[in-house]
Amino acid sequence: MKNRNRTALEVSVEEAAGMACPARPLFDIRTLLERQVGVPRGAISLSIEELMDNLQTDRGQKEAGGYILCAEGVRSLTLVEQLADQGVNGFFSVAGGFQAWVNADLPTGYPQGLDAAQADRYARHLVMPQVGPEGQRKLLDSRILLAGLGGLNSPAALYLAAAGVGTLGLVANQAVERSNLQRQVVHRESRIGQMKTESAADSLGSLNPDIEIRIFNQLVDSSNAESLLEGWDVVIDGTDNFPARYALNDACVKHGIPLVYGAVMRFQGQVSVFWPGAPGHAPDKAPPCFRCMVPEAPLPQDAPGCAVAGVLGVLPGIVGTLQANEALKLVLGIGQALTGRLLMFDALVMDFRQASVKRKPSCPSCGSNTFYRTDS
């Protein structure tokens, strides 16, 4: 490569925006996935290979030159140097690339249904083939209910809010206590005595003002679960007692809503998805519900709560994050949900294991003699 002043081959984004014209265009050589986060207005989007082919066949463009933009100005500068080595002059790399273009607030087109702030906030989603603009719009249109705001749903709520889930429902009827803060990371010392729903709403709103938060200051039980769950896309179970778990399960079965289950004790955690109404299954082949796995509540001494047995503070964070992961997959319709499988985690030995969970035809909630909704 010839010795040259590399800065002589670069222009600023402001210069490129002011000097680009039909005769000397702005070429955007980013990949299709990279362009998901937005495109400079007026730019011609081409791959490097397409641009080089065009210059071979279009002598006029080759002589006129132009401005080349990539993500951060690295690939474009390398390409301009290669062109100069071949005797093709008049092309300039846009310093800083698209990131500098956006930072300079220059005219930009964004994916349909997203604004500039959303394209920036969810940029790492937009470049993923499994998500992209369509998937992000699904997240923004989705509604997820979080039952309980303790150790499990604290991290789940934070990550769902960050991911852009459009509406989060927060269900709890307790105030923040100091003993919660060892694991319930959505709350703060300054909010001790405040209702958990309000405390969580403060944290989630400051993390992502783009989302809607609905507060339900009540405990889940069999008298209110059915009406409480109506209209939600996914329910995440972060409760700590079996009556609430059974109430959530039965209401989810009736409404055909997936229930993302999680449980922790000391160093052990569990995650699963219970969704007998999952599409693509005949009723006799449907996945199980929570009652299929736990037909009857164990005795208190066999399943003590965290206040009695204790829990390593980080464990609910791991399990709650796995629950959030399952919820996002369900909304996006990607991957393989944990239906019919129980994921078990041992933090002491860092061991993940899975066990099959079978649907029971005699289950009083989802059994063969029980009617529930199945979506096709």
C-alpha cells in the first residue's frame, strides 16, 4: 500500500451530507442487517461487491467519485484506500460512519413503526435476524403480566422493560422491606416502606420510558386470577406460595396463556413453561400445566419459603433472567420453549439438568375431561 495521509481520504458526516448529490452519491456499504437500525436519507445502499461491480461497468461514476459510509468508518476507509491504490480517485470515506451520522442528528430513515430513539435503543435487537424490526414491533405490542415482585420478577421485569415489552403488569401487595434488597434488585434502600408495585414502576420507568406500566396492588388468588389475567400475552410466575401458583395456572389454562414458572431455594432453581393451549398440539398431545407436575401442594416442611430456608442472593437473578428469556422467546415466536421440560439449576456445582414433564389426562385443570382454549 502506498504511503499517504489517511485523513485526506476522509470527510466528516456533515461534509458528506452537504456535498453528496446524484452525480457524487453517498454509498451505504453496510450489510442488510446493519441497515435495520436506520439509513441516511438519500444514501444508495450497496454491498462492497455490488459497488465494485458498478464501478467496473459505470465509467462515469468511477470518474465522478462519491462518499462511502459503513458502520463506524473502518471498512469504508479501507475500501477507499484500495480504490486509490488502483488509481480510482474521488471517493472519500465518511469518518465515524453511520454512528457519527446519527450522533450528528443528520436526516435518517428508520424501520417502519420505530422512531429514532427506538432504533437507537433497540439497535442490538434490530441487527439480529431472529428479531429485527418486525420482532421489535412484536415486543412493543406485547403485554406481559408479572405476578409477584420479589427475587424472581425483579430481574425479569428489568430485562423485559429494557427489551421493549410494550406493557408490563405488576401484581403485588407488599411493601419493600430491607431484607428484600439482598435479592430483589428492582427495589432500592430509599423505597423501604413503599409498595413494591410503585417501587418497581419507578425503576422500570427510569430504565425505559417507552413502555406502559400497569399496577395491581393485590395478591393473586382463586377469586381474582381469572379476571386479572384476561388480555395478557404471557404470565410470569414470581409468587412464593402454592395457592397463588395454582390460581395462576388454572386461569392461564382457561385463557390459553403461557405461564412461565420459576422457583428457588437456597442454591437450587427451577424454570419451566406451562402451556396446554400451545398451538400445533392436538388436545391429547398438549403440553402439561403446573398441576400436572405438582398435583398437590407439599407440606410446609417439605417446601419451606425463602424466609425459612434462605436463598443465595444471586440465584433468583439467574432464574428470573431465564424466565424473562422464555417470555421473550414466546412473544417473538422463536426458539424452543421449555414446555414439557423442567430446567433445574444447582448454583453450588454450576449444573444444569432437564427432566420431562408429562401431561396427566386426569389433571383437574388441563386433563382430557377439562375444556380449555387452544389457538391454531
